Amino acid sequence: MSNEFYKLDGKTPVQVDNLLELGDMFTDPKTRIVRQTHFSDGRKLSTVFLAINHNYYDGGDPILFETMIFGDPEGNEILARYSTWEEAEEGHIKTVKYMFFLGAKVIKEEWKPDSIEDELKIVTRFELMDFE
């Protein structure tokens, strides 16, 4: 794998020739956030766009998104990686569900919907998930 750099065009990764083309993606980290969830015990689940392909094997789709948990008192990290914004968002929501089963309580959700319709669709999908 050669160094492959990507920027977002909306929610779609677009390959670029060099790091300079990434613009504000690294000076303003909020431009790379797909979704963040804060829990009552201080942990934070964060899903972000990486901008650099993390698929280190020949072939296959680029791996451009990552979900991690921060602030776990036992040092546990949940790490998952994805190729698309949609996969990353879905993986984040599944991880929130997993955290819920572990007893975590969500106190704040952050994401960037494209429109109020997208926001309602995401919220509805999250609220309708079977947590039992």
C-alpha cells in the first residue's frame, strides 16, 4: 500500500495527491468527526474520518474511519475501522448499543447531519433500536 490520502466531499471520501490538499481537516478536528457519544461515567466514544488509508494489505477498500473509546477506567479500548461514512455511523451506533448493555448511560450525542431530515432519520433509527 502506498500512502493514500483522502478528504471528505460531504460524507464521501475523495482521494487526493498529497497532504496539502487536506486543508482544514487537521487544523480543525471537528471537520473529521462522524459522531461522538459521551457517557455518564466520563467515557467518550468517538468515530472520526482518518484521512489516511489504514488498509495495509493489497486489495480491498480503503479503511478511512475509526471508532475508539476514551476514558475507560480499566484501560479497555474499543477499536473498529470502516471504509465508508455510513459504515462508520452504523458501527458507532452498534457500539453505543453494546455500551448500553454494559450499563453505560448516554448523556450527550454529537454528529453532523446534512439536513434536518437526516437528523430526524438518525435520531429515529437510534431511538428505535432494540435495547433489550
